[in-house]
Amino acid sequence: MDARLLDVLVCPICKGPLEFDKAAKELICKADKLAFPIRDGIPIMWEDQARRLDGDTQVPA
């Protein structure tokens, strides 16, 4: 994932910051508790494609 892209991407729902989870290949929105997948190097920023994070899921710091 290109670091420059991470600087400009925001959550499509709340417009908040996203964190990159390299191991899971996801962009995490802590505010909305959503994980957006990255497929073939392309972030999929659709809400219906995002995975909901439950209370037990560790979000990268």
C-alpha cells in the first residue's frame, strides 16, 4: 500500500482517518468499527464491502 495514498484516504462514512492493517490487508476506521479490504493493492471503500469489527477485534495501534 502506497504511503502517499494512505495520507489522502479517509473513511467514506465519517471522513475520519484510516489505519492500515498490513497483516489483514485492510484499512481500519476505528470510529465506525469497519475494516475496508484491499484487493490486488486497491482499497475497496464501499460500506457494503467492509467488515464490521466486533468488540473483541484488535485494531492496530
